[in-house]
Amino acid sequence: MIEPHAPAPPRSPAPWSAPGGPDGPARLPVRPGTGRFLVLAGVFVCAACGLVYELELVALASYLMGDSVTQASVVLSVMVFAMGIGSLAAKRLRRLAAAGFGAVEATLALVGGCSAMALYAVFAWTGDWGGMWADGSRCLLVAFSLAIGLLIGAEVPLLMELIQRIRRQDAGGAVADLFAADYVGALVGGLAFPFLLLPFLGQLTGALLTGAVNTVVGGALVLGLFRRDLTRRARWLLLIGNGLVLVVLASAAVLVDDFERAARQAMYGEDIRVALQTGVKEVVLAGGTDGRPLDIYFDGRLRVSGRDEPRFHEALVHPAMTGPHARVLILGGGDGLAVREVLRHSGVDRVDVVELDAEVVRLARTDPALSALNEHAFGDPRVRVTTADAFGWLRGATPEAYDVVVSDLPDPGITASTKLYSQEFYGLARRVLAPGGRLVVHAGPVTSGPRVYWTVEATVRAAGLRTAPYGTEDRRAVGDAGPDRTPSERARPGARAPRDWGFVLAARTDPRPRLDPDGPRLSVLTEASLAAGERAARRTRITGLPASTLVHPRY
């Protein structure tokens, strides 16, 4: 008969822990107070690294796929969900807290550090980011978000166990200490990513360095502070594992420049001449020598194609120049091509260009191919360039100062441009128009994106202007596509799509798209093609669309 208070048989120690380690206080090489401080310092660093991984996925997905709101929502929601699952799963590792935390940090450093390179490689060599959410590229993004979230979630219960084994305290106090260090670390990581890692190292090297820091801190915390709680086998496995992770990350960092060059060549072709990160966007110039046309890419999207840019810029500028045009304002247009078309008209006294990216203007002035294409437009003394955000600049502009306002901005479907296609923005543009002045807006494709196009038109009308929609269309292979198409969309074998651009001409009185009979002779645009573009645009009309505003964007 077993007595009621007979002691339970002893449990066998966990195979990853030294005998007696998982059930009693941790056997530390330092005093408990110092050990607790070191654990909280490790929490701080690991939290900073974890947030950098999240922000890096959001930024890269937004850059590669556009629509930053959707990408941020998907990445963050998947990660938060996965963190909950990871916390539940880590409950099984509480008796192996030290070894489990070491393994989690090494895996997190490897996955998070390499995630940017893996996603960029898929984008560059498969060119498959469009289509449904089921395509492989988007699934890879979700997979990385899920994996990183699981590993970040697993950290919390393991760290809680380690803190409590150093010195027992009430659960509320332990949670407060742990989450205070975690949240402050997240703040530092969140600020370090946009202000240090991204501008000075870029997304790829920044992610790799973050992974290396994560590896060193996680490994040092476990192997230095809790080494007496691990078996000899566990110590060697963690040491070798962390060493291999560092070797992989260091090798990737050494090869990152070659990797970027190869990825760019896969996306843009062999004739890349300039590739730089301006702080506002990535700019790539391809071709422009040996008779090859110049292509300009902003953030992976074709912004200017030398094959057909006259078709776009003539249609953008010249209908608005019919009438008084002594004072012209160009919003965007840092490549100088819209400026070139404006200067072809006699009677232009002043052209103000408001461009956010000063580096694009510098290239337009100094790059031989681009300056030749824009006919050295920025060298004309009538042209004045201001580096500023167009929205903020318009708020302080002189009312009724311009006869013509040309909005040469990226496609409205790109989230970063949404505020520049809002009712508030067009209200500011209307304020700077002189009596009888005209505003022209690049409003995206007509036939392939009619809802976006007619939302722009409705938004301009909501700002108190009358509108005349028109477009230009040329059905060719996507390989010759126009602005704001990604390299993968242009190069997809056998794909064909309408290469068309839509514009909205607006004024306080009813405007009419036509060409100035005394204006310059154009290479592509004619009265007949302009009238045909107007009729084609009107056939796609979608009525009843609400205007897009700052607080309710509709693109």
C-alpha cells in the first residue's frame, strides 16, 4: 500500500539540459540581478531585430508589388496570427527553455536575414507577382510572414521561463519587465529601419546584418548565461548551428552586390547603365547607347520608354498648351521630357518644375542619353526646379499664378501616389490656375483600368473643375509597354495588352482637347488621333463613381 504522502519518483532530466537544470533555479555564472539584466537586454535586441524583419517584408512587398496598404495588412496580420500560434507551440519547450530559445533565435536569424534576398530573387527571375493570391511569389511572402511570426511568438514563453528561473517573482511583474524591454526594443528597431538600415545599407544588406546581430545576441545569451543548464551535446549543437547561420549570412553579404547586379540584369536586360537608390525610389536607366532606346524604371516600373515616350508626352502636354501658356507649372516630370514639350511652344516665359526626387533631376541634367532625350531642357534659363512634395508645395503656392498645370505623376494605382490624385490635391491645383487656365492629369490606362481612370475624372470634377477625358491607344506586345508597368508584365512571353494612356483635361469652363494651330509640329499626335482618343475614352465611361479623398482613397 502506497502512503498518501509518499514522494513521487524522480523525473529524468531533459536530454537537452544538464541534470537538474529544467526544474530548479538556473545555475548562472553571474549574480541573479546581473543575469536578469542580461536577459532583458537580450529581449530588447531580439525585439528590435524582429520588428526589422516585419518592416523589411512590408517595404519589399510594397516596392515589388505596389499597394503598400494591402501588403502591410497581409504581412502584419499573418505575422500577428502566427505569433499567437508560436506562443502556444512554445509551451511544449518550456522545460527546454534555454536550448529552445537558442534554436529559435538561430532559425529566426536565418529566415529573417535571408527573406529579402529570397523574395527579390523570385521577383527577378520568375517575374510572377501578378494574378491571384495563389501564385507562387505571393505565397512565398505569406510563408515568410508566417515563419517569422511563429518564431517571434515562440520567444515570449521561453524568455518568461528563463526570467522566472533566474529569480522567481509574481507573474504580473515578470510580464511587465519582459514586455517593457520588448516594446522599447521594437521602438528602436522601428526607427533604425527607415533612418539607418534602409538609407545606408539597403534592404538586402540591412536584413542580413540584422540576422547576424540576432544570431550573436541569441547565441551569446544562451551559451554564455545558461550554458550550465545545457548538456555538452546541446552546447555543441547550438554553437555549430549559430556558426553556420553566421557563415551563411556573411557569405550572402559578401555576394550581395553581385546578386543585385544579376537580379537587375534578369529584370531589365543586359544594358543597364545606371542603378541607384535615391532615398525616394530606386532609379534604373537601361539602354540609350549604340542606337538602343532609353528605358527609365522607377521602383521596378517602367516610367519612360524611349520607343514610345513621344506618344505619351505629346498627348500629356500639347492639348493643355492650346490657349494662354506664358506661365507653366509641371508637377513631377523630373526626367525633363514634359519640360521639353512645353518649351517647344513659343510664348512660354516661365516653367516651374516641382519634383520630389532631386537625384532624378540630376540624372536628367547630366546623363548623356537622358539629357539628349529631353533636349537639355533643364539648361533653359526659363526653367526653375524646386525639390519638394507637390502636395505641400501647392499649399503655399501663389493663387492664380499659372496658365497651365501639368500633373506628370506616377500611376494613381500606386499607393504612394494616392494623395496626389485626391480631391484635396486638385482643389489646390485649381487655386493656382489663372482665369482661363488649364490643368491636365495623367490618369492611368483607359481601357485596361477604366474604374481608376474614371475615378480620377470624378475626383477632378469634385474639386470644382470641368473635365474633358481623352486618351491615346496603341495595341502592341506588352514588351513595349508604357509607364508604370513592371518588367515582368513587359516581358511575359506571348502576353498582349493595350498600351494606352488616359488623360483628363480640366478648366473652370468647359475645356476641349485640341491642338494649337500655331503650335509646334508634332511627331505622333494629330487632331484626328486626339479626337479618336477622346471618343475611345468616352466609350469606357463609368458613371456614379465617388471622388477619392485623403481620408477615403478609392484607387
